[in-house]
Amino acid sequence: MAIIILRTVTVFVCIVAAMRLMGKRQLGELELSELAVAVLISDMAAHPLQDIGIPMLNGIIPIIVLLSCEILISFLSLKSEKIRTVLFGKPCVIIKNGSICQKEMRKNRFSLDELSEQLRRKDVTDISSVRCAILETDGTLNVILNASAQPLSAGAAGITRQEHGIPLGLICDGRLQKANLAKAGKSAAWLSGELDKRNISRIADVYYMTVDECGDIYISVKEKEK
Amino acid sequence: MKKELFAAALLIALSTLSAFNLRYLRALTLDMTSKIDAACAYAADGLWDSAAAEAGKAEEAWSSALGYASVFIRHAEADGVSDAFCELLGAIYGKDRPAVLRSAMILKKHVSGLYDMERPSLGSIL
């Protein structure tokens, strides 16, 4: 039993390290080779866990080889458009100027049900309002609406809005994020002052606090445990 | 670029290590096989003490390589070789010529299998 526990922990660490090394893209929508690698890694890693008679290297070496191949293929596809096209294909236009491209639908074996589902996900109910819908290489559909159907932006309405930028987390679960405090250009004294204004005596009492580029603050206080 | 170079280096290192592994296994299996053959020859001539000594040397070579073998070879295969050694030594101590020949054949098949399993060939890959 101890062997299984130790093997499981080792394989788990290897898988997490491999997924981490492969990069953030692989954790989001997967391309074909990335999906193959992710499935293979998880399947191969399980073999030494099911049978302790199988050497653990039989699970770890495939992970290392797949990880290396995936990194090299990603690099080659980045450098060469031809390789990228061969491995991942090309995006294709499914809807153009409100009209469904039936030839592309057949070529991609993309059914009307799938199209409807993807459009609903994009909050599109009227196909005639779609200027262009592109089926990406990872199977997702991206939609560009006609100008008249697009939501009105502040710029289009001639309204000037303040830029708020990305809010920086200053306190997370009662812990001060010093790096973010420095990034925001604020001091500990400023932070104490802001907490005092809201009758908060300790940093540890704050669940989440953010500040954005305009200086707007969001604070969420920890709930008192019953 | 560093990650890609590291990945390429890792693949090359693994290929090199597998080549070394094959060389080591080849040398080990050839050594063990020659000692088993020598033990059989002694047993055929009735020199049971020499046969036991040769078989013992082969078994010693296997025992010292067992740790390494367990890392790369299925434990069932390694156990098969160990069991076959017990059979051979038992036949030698029992001074049973036909049993010695039979168990030596089985042992040599197991031993050669250790190398054949690791050797890349069309049959093993497909």
C-alpha cells in the first residue's frame, strides 16, 4: 500500500510539472496535438499505479517524451506556418454576411445543432445579424456581428470614460500582497488609513481588497465564523 | 528558446540512455548465457561441483543486476528469471541431467527475453 501511495504522489507531481511546463494554452482550449498529449499523459501515468509490477519509469518516461515532443512541436508550429497548418488546420468562415456556408459546414462536419449551440453561447439569436462567424482550429466559434447589431460602446456614443485598468489585489485572505502594494504605488501607511476609514482594525480581517488605476477601492471583510 | 533546447536535449539524453541500457543488458545476458552453457557442459560431463559453481556465478551476476533490472524491466519478467535460476540450481544439486538441460533452456529463454524486450524491432514496436 505504501508503494502505491508513493507512486501516486510521484506520478501526480510529474503530471502537474508536465502540464505546467507545457504552458497556459494547454489548460484552456486544446489544439489537436495538445489534446492527444493531455489524454495520453493521464492514461500512461495510470499504468504503474494500477500494477506495482510495472516499473514506475514506464509511466514517467512517456510523460517526459510527450512533454518534450509537445514543446518542440509548439515551437516548430510557431516558427513555420506550413507546419502549423498541417498540425492544427486553418480557421474557416462558417457564416458570411448572414448566410451559412454550407460547403464549410459539410467540410468540417459541423452540424446545425452545434452551430446553433455555439451561437447561443455568444448570445446570438439572429443569424442574419452575423457579419462573420469563424470556426477556429480548436473547435470554438467566434462571431463578429454587423455594426448595427453590435452593442453600443462609450466611444461610439461619444462618451468619455475614465480608464480603471486592472485592479490589483492588495490583501488576499487576510494576507498583505506587498508586491502589488508597491506596484500600485501605495504605502503601508496609506493602506492603514484606508482600513481605518472603514473601521477595519487589522489586515487579517480583510478577505479581499483591490485598488485600480483611478484609486477606486474594493474591500470585502471576512465573515465572522459562527 | 531555452525550453525548446531543454526539450530537445532531454529527448537526446533519453535516446542515449536507452542505447546504454541496451548495451548493458546485452553484455549482462551474454555473460549469464555463457555461464549457464558452461554449467550445462559440466553437468553433461558429470562435473556437478563445477556446474554448481558456474550456475552460481551466473546467479550472482543476476543478483547484482537485479536492482537495476527492477527499475527498467517488469517485475514479473525479473521474477521469472529468478525462479528459473532456482530450478536450474535445484536440478544441478539433484544431479538430474535431463532436468538441468530443461531448466537451462527455460532460463536462457527468460534471460534472452530481457534483452529482446528492450531491443527496438519492428515486431516489438508494432
